[in-house]
Amino acid sequence: MAINKEHKEFHAVDFSSGWETPPGYPAGIEQKILSGGLDETAKRGTRSRLLRFQPGVFTTAPFVHDYWEEVYLVSGDLTVGNDENGEGGEAFQPNTYACRPPGAYHGPFKSEGGCILFEIHTYDPV
């Protein structure tokens, strides 16, 4: 896993492969790392990734982590704050953005029709 981001010029992103379910996420939510990586034990690094929700998928509890997170909703729909049954919450459409500091609780999340998020995760330098 690369901790530092490498130099990459414009190139096509292959949407047909390279997706994996992140640890602790339900089936139907997958990430594709675009650049970099996080060392959560050493609390260093930065990564850019795509996060994809299949239609109807939802999480059941809020998330919290110790790094900065920026999220941009590229396509589809995302609901924030649903309950453990996937009900309720506030719906968002593409071209919406969030920036969360370390320790901020967020979610749960669901997507009725599926969505793609662009995310940047960064540890503060020590």
C-alpha cells in the first residue's frame, strides 16, 4: 500500500475492475483506490478513492475515524442519517460536498438508486 500519492497524469479510470468492499462495510458498498493510502496504525498518509453504493444498500450505524474526510457526491443519490432499518434521513443529489474533521460522527448512509462518491482521506501531519 502506497502511503504517499504518486504523480499521475490524466488517464481513463477503469470502472469494470479493481473494486473491493472496505472492511466493516456491508456488501454492495465498494471502494476503488485512485491514489495513495492510509496507515491507520501509524496514523499517517492520504488517499483518494471512489466509493460506490449499489441501489438499495444502506449502513446501520454512524461512522467515526481519526482522519480528515472530504466527500463529493458525483452521481446518484445519497441519504444521510437513516435509521438501522434504512428509513428516514436527509436525501442529497449530485454536486453536494462534505468536509469532516477527525472524530466527527457521520451517517448512517443509504442510496435508493445507487451512487458514486469521490473521497479524500488525510491524516494531519505530525
